[in-house]
Amino acid sequence: MTAETPETALLLRVDQTDEEVEHIRALVERRGLRLVVLPPGAVELGERCDLLLAAPASPVDEQLLDRLRGTRWIATPSVGVDHIDVGRAHALGMQVRSAPGYNAVEVAEYALTGVQVLLKDLLRGSSMVREQRWWCRSLEPIALSDAVVGLVGFGTIARHLATRLHELGVRTLVWNRSSIARHPESAYVEVYESMSDLVSASDVVSLHVPLTASTAGLVGPRFLSWMRPGAGLVNTARGGLLDAVQVSRALADGRLRGAVLDVLEHEPPDWRADPLLSAPNTMITPHQAWLTPGSRYRGWDVSIAAALDPQELS
């Protein structure tokens, strides 16, 4: 091994199973690296690390990066990199590698389930039974053939979802920041130039944009004012896209029929303070949309290969 060859991979272990850790170990050892496994809080100044491995549950902030100044690559088994201070990483000469598209089918399937739960008004129906009320005619289920679903963003997950909605005969609208004409799935959707027009025309809105400075709190008072009364919301992207207080109020006063959320701004949440946890007609799951036996490993396969395979080295 030469001085130019990476030697050590550091895994920030949070919730990975022993089987996942051993899978990661095999991936890096196959490429000639030694794996070190530490909880994020145990990383010390000057820790030897050529490749940092950090899942979304392991925030990689400026303080952590400054302890690992010799790092050459950061690999994350996720599509988004908002848990990494990418600007600081680049300033320190570190390259960030992610795993775009690795879980797109799984997340699209979850989003499709969420759309159908809302269209069929299952959240309000199940709440009614829990309250010992039995009167289905107060509910408003929508036939798939009569439904309009709006997709905010048209990345890989949204394109898989659009295909599935098309197969079910659901009219699907899309707003995207750039042209989607190059994607074959564009044939299955109607493109709206205005986000407000798309939102106001949709029975269910599903979010598929990254969390950035410009999209943080996207679903706030203005966005909610665009939504038609009784519309539903699906979020499998990032919790920070929602203004939690405003969305919970819209659910409480019945402006929204329900919300299916796989992500929250803070994960795990503040169990006593997050208003969405007590909002009515809401199904919240613990960031599980991506998870299947295969995807548990696939994200590491893709991101580590992007960092270490010869054609990716710089």
C-alpha cells in the first residue's frame, strides 16, 4: 500500500445492525481498507480516517469535520446529503459521495400507499371508529379514476411513483424546477408551470424535492392556502420541508383530510413538543420508506463504490 492509497474507513455507528456492519467491513476490506467503528460522539481530534461512512442519522457538522481533517471522502448511504456540512467538507478538500436512486422503488411504493390511504379517507375513517362513531357517509373517499395527484418535484422517486399512478389510471400533475421532457415518464403526467396551480388542483400532494435553504418550510401558510379544502399531503422527502406548526393546525381545523409522513424535521422527534405527533388524521412512520432487506445494504454498496472504485478516484 502506497502513501497515496487510502488505508482507514471510519463508520459512524448509530443504528446499524451487526450484519450491516459486517457487510460494510467486507466492502471496504475488499478494497484494501481497515474498518474502524465508533459512535459519533467518540471521534477524537486527529482520528485517522481516509473514508468517513455516515448514514443520515449521523450528522456530519463542522466540528466533526474539523476533527477529521485528513479525510479524503465521505460516503453516505442516502440520496440526500443535508446531514453533511458539504460546504465545509469541500473547503477541507473532502469529496462527498451519496447513493442516488438506490431506494427509489421502495420509497415510491410507500408514497403510493400513502396516496391511496388519503384518497380512500382511511385516516379519518379509522379515527371515527376509535371514537365509537359509525357513519361512513361523513367520509369522502375518491375513486382512483377520479383522483388528481400532484407531485412537487420529478426526481427518480417521483418518476417511479408517476409510473405506478399511471398504471392505476390516476391523473397525475407535476411541478418541477426544470424541464422533465427528457424523462420517458413525462408521458404519464401533466406538467404545471406554477406550483400554486398544481397544488390547488390536487386531491393529494406528494413532496419530492430536496431540503435546501430555498425549500425549508415550503409547506407553510402560503402553500397550505393553495391546497383545496380536504386535500391530503404525503411527505417521504425531508421533514424540514414542512412548517410543522402550520401543518398541524391545518389538520386540526380540517383544512387537510390527512397527512402521511415518513420524515420529521428532527429525528427522533421531541416526543412532547412536536405538534405533528398529536395532530389528528396523521400517519407518521419512523423514516422507514426506504427500508427493505435489500436496501439496508444497497446504499452502502453504491456510495462506497462511488468513493473508492478506481474510475471514481481523483
